Amino acid sequence: MDIKKATCVLGVVLASGCVPREQGIAAAAWADTGTTFLGALASYLPTSKMFGGAEGRADLAVQFFEQGPDSSERTTLGAELHEDVDTNLFFMKSAGYILYRAGTLDYAVYPLFRDGVWKERSLADGSDTVISSPGDRPEGFNETLVIPSWSGAYQAVMFRPPEFTVLCRVDVVERATRTRVFTHTWDCSGGSGPQWQPDDSLVLTTSDLGGDRFRVKAPNWSAEAVDANAPTCMVGTSSGLTTLEGKSLSFGPMETDITVSEFEKITGCSTP
């Protein structure tokens, strides 16, 4: 038996002897250029909860890699991580970084990603930098979601409320300096979340600021009303599972390949 392919740990040996490592894609995202995509391949030892329960994972390693849509060749991007990565993943290749959320999957009943730490991985040197952690949240807010602008120069840090409350908050941060350039708290029970536009402006739907929709943009980040009937790009940002050309990524937790499918082009989003 190849010792690199199978490892014995105490809790697994008692049940079924040596258990081979398993692999699966944890997350994927197109680069902002739309020409290549990023994958996160997880490798681990499956473990079982005593007295039943969901399967767990031991000795976890996650490797980021870049791949072209018409190639099986993969280029690793930095060192392995030894923590879970959830599906909130952005490949800001033009700006030189990967944005991801790392933490722990709770297997008490079924795999559930607990609030983790947002990090950037530099494409230049592979270093990882924490940009937002649970301790950074304002009082009264729960989960944090970070969404980069189309160019990657700015990031919208979204704070979600606890259950049975309706206040949301978004901070816009200039990535180069980590300076907060805009912040807003609003009743998000009837509105959508922040929506980056291709020109790096941010559109929110809310009843505040004198209208149902408003836009903020560098350099002054002052709010201006947006016509309710005016078209806006609903993609969110330049990196995700689907490109404006309609190319979409799909994968499964027990699959090591990422499938590229083609659908109709997405309209209403003109790149700058």
C-alpha cells in the first residue's frame, strides 16, 4: 500500500483499519479576466462521528490552482491551507490576489460553514493576509461577507444582522490602504444587498437616502439617487461562477474536476 495514499489515525483504525485519503473541489471561481478559473482542491481523511452523525474530515489540506477552460493542466497558487474554504471565492487576477473565507466546517449534523476569517492570497508571493475576522464586526452584527469591486481596488464588507432583526451595514474599503471610504446602515428586510457595477460604483436598493436606489463612487463616495427603471448590472462583481459570456463552472464535493458549461450571454453589464 502506498503510504502517501493511505494514512492510519486512531479513530479510523478502530472502525475499519487504514482509510485512503479522499479529494474533492471545495470552491471555484472565474478570474476577473474570464480567461482562466481558480479551483480549491480539498484532500482529507474521512472520519465518522461516534454513534452516527455526519462524516468529518481529518488532516485537511486545501490547494488553490489555476486552470484554463480548454486544458487539464493545473498551476498551483501558493502553499496548501490546513483549514476549510467555503464557496465565497474571488479570483482577482488583474489586481493580483485571491479573496477567500477560511474557517471550520461543523459536522455535528451536516456540513455547515461557521463564520470564518476573510483572507487575501497574493499572486506575487503566495502570502496570506487577514482582512476581516469575526472580532472586527461592529456590535450587533453577525456574519460578514466581503465582495470585491470589478477592478479589485475596493471591497464591500457586508455585515449581516442576527435573526429577527432587519438592519444591515456595508463598509466600502480601499484595498491598497485598508481605509474605509464609505459606510451605511439600512433596513435590509425589503431590499437587496450591495451590487458592484463595472465602473466600480456600488448600487444599493433601500428606502433610505431619499429614494429606492442609490449609487456611491470614488472619489467622494457621496450618495446619488438612481432611477428605479434604470438598468443596472446584477452580476455583482467580475469574478464568480459565471462570466458575462455565459460560461459557468460546476463541481461537486466528491469530484476532482470542474465542469465548464456555456449558456446565454449576460446582458446589462458593460465592462469599463
